Amino acid sequence: MFPIVKTQRLASSIKLLEVEAPLIARKVKAGQFVVLRRSEQGERIPLTVADWNRERGTLTLIFQEVGKSTLELGRMGEGDEIQDLIGPLGNPSEIKHYGTVLCVGGGIGIAPIYPIARAFREAGNRVLSILGARQRELLILEEEMRALSHELWVTTDDGSYGRQGLVTDELRRLLEEGDRIDMVLAIGPPVMMQAVCRLTALHGLKTTVSLDSIMVDGTGMCGACRVTVGGKTRFVCVHGPEFDGHQVDFEEYIQRKRMYLAQERQALERFRQGGTEGKDGRG
């Protein structure tokens, strides 16, 4: 069992959990993820680690409550225990000195981009950041990202904060102004990452994306997380989660992520109508 030592509501639908997991905290690196199961009957949920404290032996996990399982996870509080937590999984980010690195985070994607951006800064890179959200209330980790970025820009879809528009609008401005950028990291909704890659491809700019495919075991056995990269089948859990964004078949990736959308909606509707499950996931 893995005790929750801290909870924090970052936005109306976004929650932070700090979980005691000393063995994972000792080894995790930027870009890696864990798979958790809230209870014996719970669904396996993959989450990129947003931060860690090796001395305290804790992991920071940030997630958005969008379906039944994440809503149940969001109901957990300090002192509650997560049934299972495995990791660190996946390959760490390739951290080295590129020169100027631009980090583009959209929505909940800002959470996994934070430790990677920090690692880039620690490696001596000039870090630029663009953060995007639908509205100001959904923007997370701005202060943390601003503290490690040499420059940072914010966009919101509705114009409630920062520049009105998309992260690609700000990216296009930077590229047109000729600011030297050596590498781009983009994490966010699939359509956002796809749009970023289309734009950077026009400039021949190295672009890495982090994918969050549907996943079951997280160790390469089930094949649920497969994606096509450079015309070859790859598993996000063991070959990723980071890939060359210009090589990812985003159309297939997006289609596969929507495979169980109808079932997810049905489960969420039953849950909102009351269902029969209690806090521990049992009837």
C-alpha cells in the first residue's frame, strides 16, 4: 500500500497527490511514469511523475478528473492508501546540452513537462516555455515553470489570461522573429502536439513529444499502447513515452486513444448517477 501524504486542488478538475513510494522515488528520472491502481477493483492508470523528493521518499502525481477512475482517485485524501503503484516505467528524457530548448505544455501536459524542463535547465540549457490552457482557471504550475524558465509566455483559448489563442500562435511568432531554438519539447493534447510538430517541421527543428496511449500493464506485454513511429510499430511503455514528433502517426494515435470513448462515457454516466461503488471501489 502507498500512503497519500498530501493533496492539493490545482484547478476545478485537476488534483495533485503526493504519495509515499520510497523505492520509486529513489530511482525515477524526468520523463518516466508510474501505473497505479486505486483499489483491488480499480482501473490501472498511467501517470507521468510530475516531481519527486528522494529524501522523503515521495512522488508527486498530477491528474485531471475526466472519467470514472480519475474521479474516484480525486476523492482520495491524506491518509488514504493507493493499492498498487509500479515504476519507474518508460525511458527517461534525453537530457543534454542543446543550447536553447523550448518547452511547450498544454493543459494537464504542463505537469509532466515541469521536471523535464527543470532537468534541461540544470544541464545548462537556455529554457523557453509556452504554457497553454483553455482558460486561466485551468492553468497549472505557472509559478514553478516561470522560476526555471529564462522566458515564459502564456496563452488561453478564451483570452482570460496571457495571449488569447493557441500555443502554436506563440510558437509561430517566436519562429518568425528568428529567435534561435535548438530543440522543442511538446506535451499536451494530441492535436496540440500534432500542430506543434507540423509547424516545427517547416523549420527543420528537432521536436520531441511525450505520448500517453491507452495502457494496461506498462511493461510491453499487452500491446495496448502501440503507436506507429517512422512507419514501425512501437510501444509507448517500453520504447517511449518520448518520440521524435515528426515521425509519429498522429492520426492513428488519436484514433486509438478514442477507441473506448463510448464505454468511458457510459461508465462516467453511471458513476455520476450514483452507482454502487463506495470510496474503496467495492459495492
